Amino acid sequence: MNIDSPHVKKSGVHYLIEAMELYERKMADELKQWQKKISRRPSLTNRITRSLQQRVNKVIPEKVHQAITTAIKQMVRAVLFGAKHTTATIDQEMSLQKREQTIIERIEFYKKTAAAEGGLTGLGGILLAFADFPLLLGIKIKLLFEIASLYGRDINDFRERVYILYIFQLAFSSQHNRREVYKQLENWEEVSSKIPDDIHEFDWRLFQQEYRDYIDLAKMAQMLPVVGAVVGLVVNYRLLNQLGNTAMNAYRMRWKQEKHLG
């Protein structure tokens, strides 16, 4: 049979369309499972943990809270809104399957990078553990920029950068706050139209408190010399895995809405 015949070409196109539709259905099923998980009411353990963390936060002097909020705000703003982030040029005609295959590869790369960084800083105990915070934050933000770009988002758009902040919150918050953030992302088209141009109006206090509470227990053992290396390696790997999974599903949600996949 002549490979250039219309019949062969048509069959090839149909095969590609069917493969794309099959992948989109698979993606939609995975997204539905994630949405169920993220929308769950806080468990008893979640509620107890949140209550304990709230009590601890009440004991911490207000000046300390303000100092931490300011420090994290400046750190995140510098990474997120400072220098222009560069990412590879993406073929906008790339299929969803190809995009996500590339994204999974990049998540694996960043998981290993974060694990190596956590292992090295963990070797030095408490002093180097403090250095881990900004380094890990930079790795996380860089991963989110790459994922956004691979899903075809304009990362130079202010609102897309705010969306990245919301994803960050969604990944590293208590279940109570996670449900609230999820509602914002679920209605992003409406929410984004009301975003103020001044990033100072973002709720930085809630952002830093939820993020700190989420990682404090996991990272505390990293401050122990030598043992901290193993803890830093494992915890950083898991944190990047959590972030990558959250980001993929957050962008899948928008993809599905914009493609009217139902």
C-alpha cells in the first residue's frame, strides 16, 4: 500500500486523535481523584495538629511573627517577582501527553536536586539547616516556573505568578487552608479578574505561617549534625514530589476548563 495515500494519512490522524483523547480521559480521571482528596474535610489528626500549631503561634511574640512574615515576603518576592525567569521555548502545538511527560522528567530532576541540597546542608546541623530554607525555596519556585511554561502559561504575566503563589500555598498548607485555596483555583477566571496590581495586598502572614507550620516538624530533625543529612535528603525529595503533583493537577484543572472537557 502506498504510504502517501489519503487512506493511510487519514488513519494516522485518527490514531493520533484517539491517543490524545485517551490520554485526556486518563488525565481527567487522575484529576478527579486529586480533587476529591484535596476537598476532603480535615481529619481528626489534621484538626489536632492545627490546634497545636495555633497554640504555639499564639505563644510566639507578635514582633517575631512580623519579622518572619517580612523575611519570607521579601524572599519570595525576590525569587518570584525579581529577576526575569528564563525557561526553554515551548512548542505551543505540543500534545498534553508530551507536555506532561516532559514535566514529570523535570519534577524528577528537581526532586534529586532538592534532595542533594538537603543532604549537604543537613550534614552541618543547625547552622547549615538555616541555609536550606532559601535554597529550597528557590528550587521550588524554579520548578513551578518550568511547569507553568510547559503548560503554555506566560510566566511574565503578573497574574500567572500570583497563580504560582496559590499553588505553593495549596501544596504546603494545613488541610483546612488547603480547601480554601483550592476554591480560589477552582474559580480562577473570576478570582484572577479581581487580583490587585499591588502584591503587598497578598496575605503574606497566612502564607508564611501555613508554610512554616507545614514544614517545621518535617525539617526539625535536619538540624541534628550528620543525621540531618538523611532527613534533609528524604524530606526535600518528598516536598518537591508534593509540589510537583499539586502543580500538575492545578494546571490540569485549568486545561480541562479551557478545553471544555466536562
